[in-house]
Amino acid sequence: MSSLAVESERGAQTHPDIQSYGEVNVDILKMLSRPGKLWWFLFGLATAGVGLLAFSWGNQLITGIGLTGLNSPVGWGVYITTFVFWVGIAHSGTLISAILYLFRAKWRQSIYRAAEAMTVFAVMTAGLFPLIHLGRAWHAYWLFPYPNERLLWPNFRSPLVWDVFAVTTYFTVSSLFLLLGLLPDIAAARDQAKPGSLRHRIYQLTSFGWRGTDRQWHHFGKAYLYMAALATPLVLSVHSVVSWDFAMAIVPGWHATIFAPYFVAGAIFSGVAMVITLTVPIRKAFGLEAYLTTKHFDAMAKLCLVTGTIVLYAYLTEFFMAWYSGEAPERQAFWNRFFGPYWWAGWIMLTCNGMIPILLWFKRVRHSIAALFVISIFINIGMWFERFVIIVTSLSHEFMPFAWGTYRPSVTEMGIVIGSFAWFAFWFLLFIRIFPPVAISELKEVLPAPLSRSAREEAAR
Amino acid sequence: MNNNRQGLMASFDYLDSTVESIKALRGNGFDEITAFAPFAEHKLEQALGYGTSPVRLFTLVGGLTGAATGFAFTIFTAMDWPLVTGGKPILSIPAYVVIAFEMMILFGVLATVIGVFWNMRIPDLKTSVVYDPEVTAGRFAVYVTAPDDRLGAARVILESNNPVKLEQDTDGEAHG
């Protein structure tokens, strides 16, 4: 058997229902045609939600931060919860596009573009929250390192400054990664458009005139590899830095060395769940059953299972450490998670993240797209509540009894949180209509290569 | 490109025909060859004899510059106005590792992107050259330029591998 023929066997199992390269272009590029009623309905809903976000934030900017429920002792509420939630969501995109690329996981091709777009828009959503939380958002430039009027520089020992560097780097890198990967696929969209049309010209411009020459592919492949190698440690570092926003403070329930790996596992857990939540409707609406097979969903479910188990283990470890430390405030913080004033949040977290994912051990569940969709939504809810539990229960009950308090999110805060989901959906819905949401060129790498009859005959021998 | 050179663009449905054409052309002394492919096909790169890519140098230099900048910046700002906070040393190197690390990644990626665009020779928006729009859909293509008297030999080699389309390019300027 010649080496070419062996190669042509590749991936015949991953996408058995795709017949030819050309079919991929037809199936994926039809997603960029005229949108249907469902898309307009969802887009209208998302636009209305963005309106809610704009109204709530505008109101808060004019009236002041007093519109929120934030006060001493709970100075971080649902804004920071939602910030951490969206940064976490962002993580699986780069995991799928970079880490699974380095590990040569053959199932990543179908989902990675959607996951990467999700990453970019999730970071864009997360990035709003520090600004919203600032109150006086017009001073947002204070976040960046420049000497102020007294020639003082920011304190680089502060994890909040690290966070600025980590999140802006992550946004830049994941956007560039997405755009680089898009070039050949935008060129495919261009070649399908009528020459001379506006669509053709826009795609020609945004593909930077990509022609798919050997030189382009050679350097593209290498650059992709190096970017993946750089993005891999970046993914792990960004959520570690976010976790240090908490772990560096001596607040009971926060000050633990387990935080970085615990947050990274949680981020990937929630991110993969979000990929499932997004790809199930896309698959259904655009008829992509041949591209997103049960094999892909099975693999994503397994990834959820692994990271979910790490998260559950981290919960238990935290409890053990609190008990073993012998520190009364530490023990109280963890008791409060399930039996304090916010017991309901703690139980939602444990049920959604610790118990429901146990179902993923069963193959029948992993092979049922509907079941996975429902479970993924539970995981998303659970992971939001995990951050709420960590932030609010700890801050409301620190060391000094006279400084204990409670926190209740206000209508403005809830409006902004709900609006952030709409803001994310707004960009994601636009993206899947403008740029190919499935990687056309990379998918062909795992399809059998077309061989002439003589080569096929040689292979059969 | 020399003006008395002309080009031939042959499109193929099959990968093996493409690889065979490239090998035969190279074996007969044609070295101005550009191959077009719908995805990064390593068989074509091998047939064309590619080695390493200079992009890796961009990545390395960018990454090292970033790490150095990160350390230099944090150390400079701490020394610019020495102020003890939290009883920590003025130069808290472990904390600066985080900044230097992020800057290493950022500069490394930016340099890689610049390097890859430079080496891929894009943006390149000219549309006047011969090009087969079916390539992004799944075809492979071989483009070869040669002096007028040798063009016939190249045509014979390309035709022997049954191209679906064979175009002549009088300008000979479609190399990528």
C-alpha cells in the first residue's frame, strides 16, 4: 500500500457521510446565504437584550454605582461573578484550537471555528464588566500602566494589574488566532461569490488576497503551530491569573493554593459545555449532522466529564483543607457555602457541577444530543453560581463579626447580567452569518484525499 | 519575473496526479513551480522540497523581546519611584514574572503574525493573475513558468497527468 493510500484512509471514520471536498464548501457556505426567520427572531431578541444592557448601564453611569446592591462588606457582586464566568467560557475555544491541535485530536476540526469565535466574543463580553464595575467608566484608562500626574506607576505586585495584562493579551491572541485561521475559509467564500460583486470584493479584502499557494500553506501551517504553542500556556495562565485576583487576598474561602488549577479546570468545564450549547442548535438549524457527529459530541462530553470531576474533587479538597486548617473563619466560610444565608447558591452549584455531570459516565447519555444539550445548560448555570458562591459568601462573612453583611443584586445589576448574554449572542449570531463558522479548509485535512483510479487500484492491492 | 517567460496553470482533481506532475516537472529541470491546494497538504510541500520556515525566528525573537520588555518595564517603574508597599521588596521579581510571561506571549504572537504575513506575501489583492477559483473548493493546481522554447515540454508533462483544466498565462506572473 502506498503512503498516499494510507493517508487517504485518514479520518474516513470521523466524517463517514461527507463524500467530497466540494461538498464541504457547499454545505458550510450555504450558512452565509440569506438568513431565515429563526435567525431574525434570535437576532431581534439579542438586539433587544443589548438595548437592555445599554439602558441599565447608561442609567448606572448617570445615576451612579449606588444603583447596584454593592456595599460594604460585599464590594464584588454579580459583575465580577459574570466577568469570571465569561472569561471561563472563553477558555475552551483556545483549548480546542490550540491544545487539541498540539495533541492532534482528530475531532477538533468540526467545532474549533465556532469555539474560537465563542472565545473572542466571550472575552469581549467579559471585558465589559471591569468597566461596568468601575462605576466611573470614563476613568477606564487608569487600568493601563502609565505614570499618573504624580508620576506614580501602577503596583505590579497587584493581581488586578496582572489581570489587565492577562485579559488584554488573551483577547489579542485569540482574535489573531481566529483571524489567521479564517483566511483560507474567507477565500473559499470569495471564490464562491460572483466576481465583481460587493460580496466578492469584501471577502477578497478580508482574506487579504489568499490564493492557497504552496508558500502560503507552508508558512501558514508553521505559524499556526507556533501560535498554538504560545496560546497553550496562555490559556492556562489567564485563568490562573483570574484566580489569583481572589487567592492573593487573605479572605477566608479565597486564600488557597488550589485556586489556579481549580479555576482552569472549571473554565474548561464551562467552556466546553457552552460549545455544546451553541453547536447543538447550529447543527440542527443548518443540517450539519454529517459534520458534527455523535463522535464529536461524545468527545466533548468526555472532556466535560474529566474537567467536571477535577472541579468536584477541588470542591471536596477545599472542604477538607478548611476543616484541617483548624481556622474558625475558614471553617465558617465553607460551612456557609451550603448552610449559610446563600445556601441555595451553594446547592445549585453542587447539583449542576457535581451531580448532574455524573450522567456523562453513561455512553447512552453521551450519545444523546438532546440530553447533552440539557446537561450543558445545567453546567453553565452551575458554573455561574460557583463564582457567585466563591465571591459573595466569602465577602459577606469575613473575620470581624461587626463587618458581616449580606448582598442582594439590584434590578440594574440583573439587567446588565442578562444583557451580557444578549451582547454575546448578538456578536455570535452576526459571525455565523458573515464568516464560515466551520473550518472548511482544516476539515479537508481529515477527509480522505481524492486519488486517481490508478492510485486507488494500487491501494487496493 | 522575466518577460519572455510564460506560465501554464493546470488544475487536477486528484492529489496523486498533482504530486506526480510536480515531481516530473522538477525532475525535468523546471523549478519555477507554484502549487495551489485547498488545505495544508504536506505531500505537496514534500514534493516541492520545503524545509523549515523562517516564521519560527520571528516567533523566537518576538517572544524573547516580550519577556525582556516585561521585566525591564516592571523593574524600571519600581525603580523610578521606590516606594515600599506591603512590606515587600522594591523589586518583587516573582510578581513580575506574570507580567513578563504575558508580554512574552503577546509579543511572540504579534511577531508570528507579522512574520507569517510577510512570508506568505499577503496582503496581495491583485486579481489579474490566472487563478482557479475551484481550488478553495477542493481542486489542486500546478503553475509553472518557463522560457517560450521549453513551455511545450512542460505542457506535455502536465497533460500526461490528465488535468481538468489547462490555461496558458502569457504574463507568467501568477507565482505566489
